[in-house]
Amino acid sequence: MGPDGNLWFTESNVAANNIGRITPAGVITEFSVPTAGSPRGITAGPDGNLWFTADNGMGEAKVAKITPAGAITEYALPIKNPQPMTIASGLDGNLWLTETNNPANKVARVTPTGAVTEFHVPTGFSGPYGIVVGPDGNLWFTERGKGRIGRLHAAVDDERYVLHLASAFVPSAITVARGQAVEWKLEVEAAWRRGCGCRACGSRSAPRTPARAARARSTAALAKGATRSSPC
């Protein structure tokens, strides 16, 4: 939700290339992004504006802010073709975003004035995607390419892995639950969806063996430094 009490969203189709605002009553207003491209993630910033990522599909990417009145300012990301995805507002007063493409493979910090600093994810081709501020004040992000959850300590720029998921899982979105745990959405490969027979896969065509059950965990959480998984 924006600082104005409205909801804000991105219209990522290149033909649209808009930022949308929708009131609680359902009234929608669209704002055209100045540079042609595809806006993606969006979040409320610490400066009272909305911040979003955008990519023109030709190697040029930006992070941008839009005021509640609809004025847009864009800032270029330092490298070519980083494919920025999601963005979150950190407790340090900065914005944090993921750069999922290789060889980018980074998490970037953006100040409210548009200064960008990038941090390499230790494992190559990890595909950082979703990002959120955890209850511990650190940045937590998913790695679609390697089936991992990573953490970046914002205060000391220390990045390390905390969980390596089973190879059948592709973590994407990540958020903080009401119980102050970091939770992420897992996308299960089609083959496991067809055969595991658990509730997460929506199929009961096959018995749930221990191996299949291990691959079919649909949610996981990390609270106060300890991992826990909900079984399928």
C-alpha cells in the first residue's frame, strides 16, 4: 500500500508500460513510464514515494520512483541486462532489489537519491528473485536458479546462504508472516506435481513415498534463526 492509502501496481506488458494506482473504492489511474520497457516489482519507499524496477528488454534497466501525484524519476542501473525483478524497502532507509540475469546475479542497494551499489551473490547462476526485509532486519531473497534462500546482512554487506532446498523446488516470492517468520513460495516442477500425490501438488494419483514427500514440501519458514518446514 502506498503512503496515500491507495494500492499501486505495475503493468509489465511493453505495450502498456504503466504504473497503476487503485483506490479502495476501485478507481484506477494509470501513469505512463517515460522510458519504453516493462515495469516489474514495486514497493513503498522510505521517502514517501513508490519505487519500482523496469527493463526495456534490450539490455537497459532502471530503478525508478513515482510520487503519489504521478511524477516519475528514473535511475539507470550500472550494468547491462541485469533484469531487475522485485524490490523492497530496507530498515536502513534504502531500497533493495534483485538482479536475476546472468552474469549480473546480484542484489542491489539504492539510496533515496538514486545511488546504486551492487552485491554479488556468492553462487553463480543463482537467479535472485524475490526479496523482503526479515524480522531480524536483514534482507532475505530467493534464488530460483539454485533452489536456495539467501540472506544479506544490510549493516555489514555480508551475504550468505541459510537454506538449500531440494532440487525439485524453485523458490520465487518471499514475505514475512504474522508470526515474524520469513516464508517463501515454492514452485514444484511439473513432474513432481503429477506424481507426488500430496496436497501441495493437488494430485492424488500416486502414493506419497518418503522421497516424494520430501520433494513436495510447499512452504517453509525461518523464525529467529531456526528453520522449520510444514510437511505436505
